[in-house]
Amino acid sequence: MRWVIAFPYGWLAIFFLLPFFLVLGIAFGTNNPDMAPPVELGFNLANFKLLFSDDLYLAAWVSSLRIAATSTLVTLLLGYPMAYAIARAAPARRPLLLMLVVLPFWTSFLIRVYAWIGLLSENGSLNQFLRWTGLVSHPGTILGTEWAVHLGIVYAYLPFMVLPLYATLEKLDMGLLEAAADLGAKPLTAFWTVTLPLSMPGVMAGCLMVFIPAVGEFVIPDLLGGTRTLMIGKVLWDEFFTNGDWPLASSVAICLLVLLVGPIALFQRQQVRSLERR
């Protein structure tokens, strides 16, 4: 029994704590390109000071939080009706509808993002359709803008919003809605007073599952946003692989982890509460 309990703790120690302390040690080091690896270990706080004093990094933090929060809100507005419709569908149809939700996961994430390049480029399918219909004679390009990043994040992480919401809405007692109707509540009133409050655990879980990875997203802003979209995940990549500044890149990674500790802890707390209600 002790070995069974020790296994997950050992897994966390090897694959989380050990890499974390390695990155933390590098973050306090000094960049030295003449060394291999280019890090001189020590206790240097200059990297962390730079992150909160340089306008580039401050703008990256603000932009990442804004884009992640906006995309999460849009994902919630799209995902809630989808989850509600699946939860209220006939039981025989729910597996098929859920399969359609998770169907994009059967294709590589990178391939799906590349597909949006073909759709949003200047000569892509969207602009060709607009020219063909005559709605716009000279449409611009969405690719390389912040709009494309929002679109990519919403598309990629929409299932992470739908599935927790469905799991919550599917357990909703329909008798409560019938009781609200018997008391004279209209469908919209019953939704705001009964359905929405009871579905808040799913809303919270879905928002966290979308917001947390969206903050540190790299692939979508790099491929769809181009150089004009600034996000902290892209800054992290540039510092590691373009500038070769491992200590500064490690400090960015540590700050990003600390930033996400709060939402992650909140998500874990919500999960525990959901299990206790069962």
C-alpha cells in the first residue's frame, strides 16, 4: 500500500519538482554565451527585476492576460449553449454529439492550426469566398492579427469548455425546472435563477481549463498572430532559442508558473468540492 501511495508523489518529484528546481536555479544564474551551457550559476536577481521594469515584458504579460481572458469569455459564450443542447438531447444522441465535440482531437493540434493559415491568409478560402459572393471586392487578411489569435484559441480550446459544462448540466435535476415553472417562472427566469447558478462549478472548471493554457500559448500566436501579436509564451521561446538567454527565459517561465498557481489551485479546489457533492 505504501508503494501505491508513494508512486504518484515520486512521479511528481521526478517530473515536476526536479525540472522546476533546475529551471529555478538557471533563473538565478547569469547568461554567459562563452560557456556550454551558457549559464553561470549564482544568485542574481537582475533577470526578475528586468521582467517587471522592461516595457516589453510588461506589455507581454498584459497582452497575454487580456487575450486569454477575452478568448475564455468567447469560448464560454459559445460552449455553454453547445453543452446545454447536448445535455438536453435524447440520451441515445448524446454519445454522437460528444464525439463531434472531441473529434478535432483526433487530428494533430499543429495541423489544425496550419489549416487556419489556409483559411485566413490573403488568398485563403475566406477571402476567396468574400470575393466570389461580391460582398467585399478587396478583403484584407485576418492572418497576422490579434483577431486570428483569438479565433485560433477559441477553436482549439472550445472542447475544454464544453465537456466540463456538459458534465455539470447533465446532472442537473429537471424537477427543479419543473418546480420553477409551476411557481410561475418563465423559461428565461428559470435559467437565470436555477440552471446558471447550479452550473457554476462547470463554468469555473471550463474557464480555468481554457484560461490556464491560453495564457502561455505559443503555437497559435506564433503561426496565426505573427510578429504583431505579443504573448508571454512567444517571448519565452525567443529568449530561449533566438537570443540564447537561458537565465532570462527561465525567469519568465518561473513567473508564468507563479502567475498560474492561483488559477490551478482554484481549479483543484473546485474539483474537490465537486467530488464531495457526489
